[in-house]
Amino acid sequence: MVLQQWSSFVNFLTYLVVSIPLLLIGIKIFMMQTPYNEMKIIQEAACCDKTAKDEAGIAVAHNLGGKIVGQALVMASAVFHAVSIGDLIIWGVIGIIFQVLVYYAFEKLTPFKVADELMKGNIAVGVFSARLSFATGLILAALIS
């Protein structure tokens, strides 16, 4: 019984040690897509008077948060369905790639530059982008089986 629990715990730690860095790599790659520093914008939104900076911070936080949740959905499904650590890594990388591709498709399909709208404080674009990332994550998670 104790040996089985230990084996399960080791399995848990192994998948955790692979999943969290993959999620962080995905976040870093998502942040590299944009011409601005998300963390700086989010931080500055909280320390200033109510201005367009606040709205830009909210829009950027929605956009980045959506990508994080979308990638986490993919990673959760990959952990659940993976037959090996290698399988988990492959699905995690596929999830990152498709989240990036959806961002670029969204950029191409809109009559405006997404990054510019976020910087202007267009919260609607940030929320829509976040929901698009959620939807992408859900679809990709369902496809992993």
C-alpha cells in the first residue's frame, strides 16, 4: 500500500515537473509575440490614476490570462491522457503552437492590430482574445485522447 502510494506520488511529481515548465515556456512564448511587456503594463495599471493605462492593463491581463488558461486546459488534458512523459511533452508543445497560431489568425482576421487595441485600453479586444484562447484550449484538450 505504501509502495503504491509512493509510486503514485513519484508519478505526480514527474508530471508536475514537466507540466509547470511547459506552461511557463508557453507563457514566455506568448509574451514574446507582443511588442510590449505585459507584466510592466499590468503592474503600472495598478499604481496610477484612472487613465487609459488602467484600461490597457485590464485588456492585457485578460489577453495574457486567457492564453494561460487555454494552455493550462491543454496541459491538463495532456496529463490525463499521456501514456508517457514524452507524450505529455509533445502535446504540451502542440498546445503552445496552436495557441500561437490562433493569436496570429485572430490578428489577421480582424480589421485592426490586436496589440495596438490592447495598448489603447480596448478591454473588449482583451476579453474577446481571452475567450478565443479558452475556446482553443478546450478544443485542443478534447482532441487529445
